[in-house]
Amino acid sequence: MQLMRGAGGPKPQDRHESSLLWFGDRLYSRDTVHSVESAQQQQQKKKPEKRSETHYYANSAQYVNSHGGSADFSMFNPYVASDDQFSLIQTAVARSGVKHQTYGTVLQTVEAGWQHYHDLVKSDKAYLFTFFNTNGYNAQADNQAGYNQQVKGWVQVDKTVHPGYFFSPGSTIGGDQHDLNIKYYLYQGNWWLAVGGTSIGYYPGTLFSNPVSSGGSLKDYSDSIAFYGEITSPGGATPTDMGSGNYPDKGYGQAAYIKNINYIDTSDKTVTYNTRSYDADTDKGYNIAPFFNSGKAGWGSYMYLGGPGGDGIVGAP
């Protein structure tokens, strides 16, 4: 997966117990919350094959030095046209201009969000995902870049929730709405991930500093943070949905959102996310409606985002 392109930003390179589980401040049904496979089994999965694909976005980015950030992500399960395509909403914390020993000047990232990607987890459910990238997306391999625990790099801490975890219930159009708080934060040189208020694991800072020939890396701080939606296509418009599949103007209960968006400055103070750098591939059927620094109680900085893709149909054609 690749970091979104924002206005002036980088362009992509062509979880005998109770039946209920409290996680953070939310209650989930345990019968559907358990992951299809354990974290250890996930590590043994075949990685998705590299292929030619196009990425489309509804995106935003704030170019500011930070130690991470957080938001609440709505939990729709979008229609995806084929098993080798994905649809997601996510955050990406990035450091640009890193001097890599092999690949020259690269972008490094830690990423996490809510994704439907059958070929990655062999399921048509949406789930929590993580991704790290030390080399400008040039290669996915152990300690270099990759999803979840399918390559070495991620350090698991929590005994229950891990990358690739399925939460339930999700959001439904016109029905109940659910969201999941996801937060990256730099602590003692490592990039920790908290989900629902619980720290579940981390990416060691040395993953980012070891391949550097000179200067700093993402181990030290990030210089941008992004919140966005992304889908893949084999080329051209696709019927794959983003978010709920509805456009942002449908609003709450109909469209996907990311709310309470913040970043953590380099003094570790939480700051409201506020940017003018946002855009979307509207000609491919996706859009964004930002309400940053809104002052709305319980929402803060937020956005609605998504769309039905090229066919204009929400769900399967």
C-alpha cells in the first residue's frame, strides 16, 4: 500500500468467555470479533503478489513535524470488485527526504486503518490493518516493508487484538454507526499503535534508522500526517466502493467518516488537525467533505469521504 497523494504531496508509485468483549470504551460481540486466524498463522500466509495497479483517493494531509496522531474511523465494509483489489480508510505518519543506503531519497511511513482486502486475509470482512514502509515502497520484505505480521517488523504486545483483527459489529447504511479509534504515537524511539485506547504493539524505530546512510529517519519524528480513503483498480475506473459507497454529502448514517482527528506535536501535546491540503479523484467516483477544526462537540476535526466508484452504484452492480 502506498501513501496518498495530497495537494503538493508525494504521488504513489504506479481479534470459555463472555460473548461480549470490551475494548477501549466500546463493546463488541466476541463470536464475530475473533480473527479468522491467529497472529502466528497470519505470519505464514502468502504475501499478495506484486502487480500493476492504479490507486484512487479521497485524501488530506497536514505537513507538520509530529510524534503521531489519532482519529475515529467508521467501520463500513465496502464492496470491492475483485479479491485482488482493496478499499480502505486510514492514517499514515510519514517522514520524507530520508537517505536510504540502497534506494536513495525515500519516504518512510507507519500506517493503519480499516480495510477490505480479500487476498490479504482470505476474508470478505473488513478488519484492522497496519503497514510499515522503510524504503519508499520499493520492496516488501522482512524488516523493510509490509502488512500486519506477514513480514518481520511488527512487535505484538496485546494478547487479544493484533493487526488483521476483525471487529464486530460494523456500520450499516441507514443503521447503527460504529467507529474505531486508531492512534500512532512515538514513544522511546518506537512507533506504538493504540486501538480503542489500548496499545497493541509497535514498530521498532531501528527499522527506519538502520537502512539510513546519513541524516534522520522516521525514528526521530514525522514531517507529515495524513487521513484518507484509498482504493485500488487494475486500471481506469472501477466499481469498488470507498467507505460506505455513498458520497460524503449523504452525511451521518449514510457516508463514512473520520472524526476527532488530531496530531501529536514534537513536545507530545495533542493538537487539532487542520489543513487545506485535501483532494479526491472525483472523476473516478470518490470525494471528500472536510470539516476541520469544526468545533462540533464529539467530532472536532472531521471529514466525510467515499463514493461508489466508476459505476455510480453503491454495493455490487
